[in-house]
Amino acid sequence: MIFPKISIGSWAYAIGPYADHPVELEEVTRRLEALKFDGVELGGFKPHAHPDLYPNKKKRQGLMEMLKSKGLEVPAYAADLWSLPFAEGDPKVVKQYEEMFDRSLEFCVDCS
């Protein structure tokens, strides 16, 4: 028998009514653990799981250990790509977008 798993995006606590005062990721995960969620989809933007906030493999693995200790899986990672309007064609912005894309991939590999 297949049992569905329940998760929520961490960005739910960083946009909309929380935009001016986002809830820190540690607090988000405490709440999700208490509510018996199975996972958290990580928002790869500040103040949550942005590569700048977890700048190396050790920090990223620490993040994953924290999530695991709360019984939370990570079914998805939403990279911070919308802050760079690459479709406008500015070569500088396109390069920044590509760099953020690469950093986000590296983040995911380090977390696996």
C-alpha cells in the first residue's frame, strides 16, 4: 500500500504575509516537525536555503542532518533564479543567472 507524504515549501513562511518578517528556517522546521509533516521543500533563497547561507559542503550537510533529526525529507529545492531576469538578454545578468544555476546544482549535490 502506498502512503502519501505531506510537505510544504519553506517559502510559504517567507513570502506573502511573511515577506516583511520571514520565519527563520530553523523555526519553520520545528513547526513542521510538531505538525508531523514528512518533508519540507527548500526555498533556495534568503533567509532559507540559499547557497550563500550554507557556503560549503560541511554547512550543507549540517542542514541536512538538522532536517533528518526532525524527521523531514527534502522532496524539492526551489533555486533562487527569479531574482535574475535573464530573459531580458543582458549578457551580465545571463552570466549571473548561469552562475547561480551552477551554485544551486552544487548545493543540491552537496546535500545529497
